[in-house]
Amino acid sequence: MLTLDHGVDCELLNCDIASDDFDETLLSSDMSWYEEDEKSDMSITTDLNNTCMFDINDDSPGLWETLDGLNVNNLRLGGGYGALTVHLVSSKSRSLESLPKLETLSMNLSFYIDLPLPPYLKHLTVLYNTLSPSELRHLVNQLCAFTHSVECKLEFLCGNKIENNTITNIPPENYITVEQELQTLEHVEVKRFRIYDRTPQTDINYRAAWSVRDSIVDDGDHGDDIGKDEGWISHSSHSDIRKWHSECLNRISLQLRINGEQNN
């Protein structure tokens, strides 16, 4: 698809994305999600700018092998109904590391996973269903280690996803310490740190559900929130997911520029 002289949209329905080299040790400790004969749906879109977009219903052993060595500059990963839940973290990590030309990475993830960032990354955009302060700190520490310039946009609900698909809300003030730590770094520019409050009795998936409470740092631009892109908002009808979505009280929009040349 990437070798053609035009863009392509491909829909794969009820397919088994198999792997000859599948290693069950790559699975998370909870294997209840995985069924050997489980079928998946996915949408793959490519264009002339070496961009590839994957919308995937379910993680599967052979899925990430499809990315190995692709000649892509721009990769976008999301779930078929919103956020993608990644179980095979090690497999996905190896696939991302095999993309030496990848400069722009966009992901819509259910929760934080520790992934190695591609070495030549210039733009990172991630929407998380939940992200804790410690996970945010770990991610920005990865970004701060770059020795070239990187633009980063993050949006996330403030909380921890825990057992039985319930969420523990975390006060957004707990994330401010991470922003303060970033402000002390000469090679990091915090362009936005915006806190949103949830409007009571509203559906989390709609723009009207959120109002700006405070902006520690604000670029004044309200037109490029990731969460305003309907394609990035989870529309899953799964009752458990909807349950913990409905319990979330706050979200944060964070934008950074890492001036890595000053980090040499």
C-alpha cells in the first residue's frame, strides 16, 4: 500500500492476524483477554506522505509484526471504537524500534504503557484514557532525554484505572509538580498546561462535558485540543468502560517542546 502512487483505505473484517513467532511469554500476566481463535477487525489507511493509520479493535499476537520495518514517517494508532488497549507491550516495542524513519507518532491508548520512543521522533501526540502523575513523569523524562527537538501533545483523564474497571480520581493539582519540574529545565518549554473540569451529568465523550478551570501555562489556542477531535474520543459502548469513564472528574492538556540541542 505504501508503494502505490495514491492513498489507500483498507478494511479487514473478522480476520485472524496470526504470528509464526508468537511467544506466550509476551502476554501480560492476565491472559483472560486472549483467545487463540479470536477474530479482529481493523482499518488501515495510507497516503502519499508515507503516513499510515491503524484503527484496531483488538490487540493480537501478529498485529505488531505488520509494522516491522515499514517505510513510514507518520504513524497513527488507535482503537476501532476509540482507545486502543495494548497487551503485547514487548511486541509493540520491538515494532516501533524497527521504524528508523518514523518522525511523527500519534496514539490513542486506554492507559499508559512503557514504550521506547523512536530515535528520530519529532512529533508525539498521545491521548490517554487515564494517566497518573508518576506515569506522566516517566514519559516526560523519556522525552527530555532527546538530543534533538521534539514537539509533544498529551491529553489524559486524571486517575488510575484499577481492578473491576473502576477508576480512582486523582486531583489535577497532583500533576502540577511535574509541570514545575519541567519549568526548571532550560531545554524544555512548557507551552500549555491546562486543567479541565467535568460538567456534572454530561457524557464524557462530548465537548460540552468539559470547561477550563485553570491554565498554569497557556498558549491561548483552544482550537487544537486533541480531545476536540471526535476521532480521538472513545465511543466504546462496553458497559464497564463506560462506567469508569463516567466517574472521571478532570482532564489535562499538556504541550511541550524539547529543545534537545541544548541537552548535549
